[in-house]
Amino acid sequence: MRYGLAAAILIVMAIMLIGACEEAQAPPNVRVAVFKGSAYERGYRHGEQFAADIRSLYTRLLDNALLPNLNLERSNIAPVLGRYYQPQYDNGQFSYQMMLESAQSLYDSGYIPDEYQDEMHGMADGSGIDFEKILVLNTFFDTTMGFRAVSLFIQSLQKPHIVELSFADEMETDGFDNNDNGEIDEAGDGRIEYHPSPYASILEVPADAKIRLVIRDEWLGGLSCVDAGNVDPIGERIVEARCVKDDCIAPECKGETLLKRECITGSQNLCLSPSISIDCIDRACAEELDPGCVDPESLRLRVDERLFVYADAADRRHFQLTVHPPEPDEDEADEPKYPHDKDCQGDYEFVFTPPDGLPAASAVAVVIQIQDQSHIYSPEPFHPRNMRDERFVFTTKGYAERTGGGSHFRDVANTGPPDGTQPPTFSFGLRDSATPSGEPLLAHHYILIDSDIMHEHALVAVHIPDSGIPHATFGWTGLLWGFSGINLDGLAVTINNSDTLDNPLVGGVVDSIFRHAGEILAAPDFSGLAKILDDVQLLASGRPMGFMMRELLAGSSDVEEGLSYLHSVSHTFGWNMLLADEKGDLAAAELDASTRTPFELGNPDYADRDGFFVYRPETDDPLNLDASGRPFASIGPDDLRMASHFMKNIPDMDPIVVFGPFSPKAQFEWSNYYPRSTRTFFTLGEKIRERYGEIDADEAFSIMRVSALVDPRDSMEAVVFEPKRRLAYYGMGLVPAPFAPIRTLDLQRMVDEGRAK
């Protein structure tokens, strides 16, 4: 459900009238239920009570939305992992079959504790829904996040990217450490190899400087042939018949516009269907579809709030463009990895001269948008690849003197002016001097899936197990878990997803390659690698996120016990977890799968990298401070916040040099959440700073209603916990969730009443 401005105003007025944390009438879509007894009994009651809702959620979320969209990714995955060309994945079954295989692997491998296996069996029996579907519904999130990361990374490899950023040459003699490396006025002080950063990229740039960007579009050989549209593995046809050499077409198929797969002869290849040989693809045609070229006409450059469009004649005069041809590949002289027969290939150097100069003594934000010249088929229609919006920040001369800061990158946050992009999930914890009562508080706004589906199935579930700590989770019918919860011992926890390639799906690929390194190296044409990758299966492993949440709440009485538990289990993906207890302890935990390569095993530099990174607000412990000696995520002594990116686990994935351009990259290089998450993180910090000492539950919701922190489409739930009082205030069932009527859950009362029945 989407609201116009008038409706949004009415909702805000209603909230103001009733008071944010007073008992409000629940939206009709929010269910509150108490499940007591053995695990099977609790699952059975859940299934029996909400059978129709569970069917509805499964059908609308998985059958009608998620699975069809994931089917489109087969064209990205199958060319690399040939297993997914097998017939069981045909006819629209790719995504469901992959989800089921991953779910069954988690179940059979013991990653799902027995108690929650029993609870799922109870839910299946109580609802009359096949256990297979209940299992997929309760594990799809872990598999989807890992799969999404793999697919986005493969796509990112073939998109344009910024490789260099530089400004004025006179910065080499300006007496300032412009690149924050501890040296003043060394050669290249105003030039950097570009890497996305949550902070400034360069310091004290002259106000009359030009901005020089070098942008590159990689050409990755056969992989591009597939993605460019030569092979459509979903429709099982050749999209561009003209790209197939004449002698590769069976006589009875000649003349057909769209050639069926069985009409093509050839052997299996790394990048193509098992029925098609690379020799059957006309190279010139493949390069035409994906020439490996940046499209300069698509460049859009925004300096603070002013936009410059290269295709606009009036703006173009501010740009100077030079295309530098690629260097020849001496190792592959006969068949270069990067083709050289097109003038558009190479590095695109854009030099931009701001027409009015740069603002003096200021922090300046630049956002770059650009696409390549390829013609991608899947999904239709043909389209280019768009680079992730890249935002970088720099300061101009006089900023450090004017502000008394700005001598280091960390002094300047990479935020920029509001640009209308949607925030990702965020959370924050407060205590003592940050709250008026001094009591701890934990707030969470979960943002991810189109809530037109999710908000109609909202469920607040109070679990009273035969053994273990009673607890409540804030989730949805059919799911045994939620993204936040609180237990009767006064421990509250929230979970944010955090993109990473350090996940079991990528780890399985890496492990397979290194286990068969000898076979791969023995075949110079990489046919050995093709054979290995054809057998790789994308399977999640580790404790599924939702069950990890439940197990933590049922078995941990405080933050220390919660952290100990999180450290003891393996993880299915990247998670940012924030914990708060009744004693006022606050801790953030950044988790990933801790993938290892042979280069890292036994290397002392990696000894402490076990996929578990913790920090707190206290500044007297160096583990809570970054390399500059500042807290990772605190404004003052009594607050902690997280968004959907890592602050301590950097880099989350180390490059594997022998993989070349296919080497997994760190989160900040490829995640489309990253630029939005860093902006959200700093905006949230500003709002906490403005209200420090005054933030109670009402004020926490006010922060979550700040326009820059509101997602009007994918907002799923907003919850504020008071661990000491065992209270939770929640907005669910409407979009955006922080604007829903706020209801109160008194966990102690609910448990007492539930036990009495």
C-alpha cells in the first residue's frame, strides 16, 4: 500500500494526537500470538492459527514475486556454473530448485537446531502445507542474500568503474597532506587510485581545480558473449542468430531467425551452454553486442546539488574527453583478452572544469552516473549496464582552517546533499547520558522487501518454550523468526543484512577451485576450470539467520552471553547485529562466513579473522577504536549505531590474486547498498547528536521518521525496545512502518498470561 502526501500527513497527525508510545489501535494486518509448549506444539499452533496467512505469504512473496525475479538471474549464473543448465532447472524451476537444494542442505547438515526442525514440522502439520515449502520459506532469506551477492558481483565485473581520481598538480607543493598518508607534498599528492570510502577521498583541493576521472569498462571474454545476448539459457534459444557462425548451424536449421539450442553443434565451454562451443560464436558480433566500451553520452556528474549532463551541449563544454587505448596483452597475442579493433575501447579520461569554480573552504560531494555500450538481452528489452552511482567527497582549500578539522579523511563524512535515494536497514542503541531516564534503549527500522506483501502478514510472536528463556520476535506469519526480538531476561537484539562475498555460496566456489587447482592449471585453455565449475552447487551453510536470532534469545541472558553464542556458530551471510541488555551493556557484532584460501591458512595476519568483529561505545578499549583512534560507530560515550555496511570488518573479503578480474572484492567495491548505507549511517549519527540526552522511545521514533531515513516502499517494521522494562513499542502493518500506529508489547505480562492459560 502506498500513500500520497495527504494520507501521510493524516497518519502523522494521528500519531501526534495519540502519543507515539501510548497504546494505539492495531492495524488490521498485525497479529499478536502466544505460542507455548514443546517446539512441535508451538509450531503446530502457529500453523493451525495462521494457515491461510502462511499460504498467502508463500504465494505472494515467493511464487509471485521473489522466485520469478530470481529466475532471471539464471542467465548470469549458468554461464559460469554450468550445473544450472541441467534440465531440472528448466521451465521456470531454477530459483525454486536452487532454494530447495540449499534449504535441504542446511537441514541435512545439522545447521538448523533440532528444536526448530521440530517447530517447522509442527507448523507444516498444523497448516496442512508441505514441509518442503515451510522449510524453503524459513531459509529463503539466507540463500537469497548469498545468491543475490553472487549475481550482483558477476554483473559488477562487467560494468564501468572509476579507476583514478585526481585534481590539481599544484597540490604537490601546497604544504598539506592531501591524500592523508602521513607525507606532505610528495609526487602525486592530488591523485589517487579510486576506492569507494565512507569518508573524504582527498583534502584541501584548490577552488579553481579541475576534476579528472578515469573510467574503464572491462571486457571479460566469453562471459560477455552470454550476458550480451548471444545465448538465452532460460528460453533455450540463440537470441542473435547472426552471431552464430554458419558452419555451426545444422543444415536443417539454417534460415531460422531464432535458433533452438538443439540446432547448434559444439562442445561444452566455460562461458556458454553445454551445447554451444565458443568457436560457434562470431567474435566480431559478440564484440558488437558487448564491445567493452564506456558510453560517454550517458555521463551525469553532480557537484553538490548541480547536475551536469555530458550529452547536453551546454554542459559538454565543461568537459574534456580523451580515450586511451588499452595496452596489448603480450601473453595472449593471438587472441587478446581485451579486443583492440574498436576505437571506443580503453580508459575514458574525463576532465571536468566547474564553470564557477569549487566552493571555497567547503566539503564538496560529487556523484557520477554512467553506463556502457553493451546490449544485454536478459531481461528484455536490450539495455546497457549501468555503473552503481558513485559518490565521493573532498574538501577545498581553507576547510581545515575554517572548521578546525579536516586534516584527515575520517574528519569528513561522505554524505552529500539529499538525493532521494532510499535508506537501507539501520539500528541504534542508547543508555545513560544519551537517554533522559538513563535506561537502555534499542531501536530498529528494517527495510528490504516490498511491504505491499509483507505488511499484510505482520506477526508479533511470543514464544514460551518448555525449556529456555521466553522471548518475543517481530516478524511474519509462517516464519519462526523476525529481524528483532527481546527476551524475558532483558536482552534485546536486532539484525541488519550486510552485503558480503564472504558467504558460503562464494566460499563453495573458491573451495572447489583450490581443491582442483592442479587440474585447472594443467589445461591452458581453462577447460579444467570449466569442468570444475560445472559441478559447483550454490548451497548455504552455517546457522540460518532467523534460527540464530531465536537461539540467541532463548539461551542468552545478557550481551556477553549473546556475543559468546554468536562467536560459537558459523554464519550464512553478512550480518550486523546490535545487542542491548537491562544492565546497559551495548555491543555491535559484524559477522560473515570467514572464507579461507590456502594463502590465508596458517598466515598469522589472518589469525583473528574468524568472521566475528565486535565493538562497543567504550573508548578505553582499543578494540572499539579504528586506526585513527576514534570509535567505530559512537557519537558519545553511551550510543552505538549500525546501518547495512561494515565499519570494522574492512575489507570483508581479501582479493584472490590468481583469480584475476574474477577475484571476489570487498563490500565497498560492489554492493549497491554501500553508498546509501554510508549516507544513512552518518545521517543517523547527526540526528542522535542533535537529541543526545533526550532520546526516549518517542524520540527514537521521531528519528526513524526523519525524511532521509524513511523508505516509503520497502519499510517492513520499526521497533523500539526498553530492555530493563521488558517493553517493546512497534510499528508494523503499514508502510512506512515508523508512521504506523505504535503499539506496546509488555513481554512480562504476556508471558505471565500465557503461562496461566
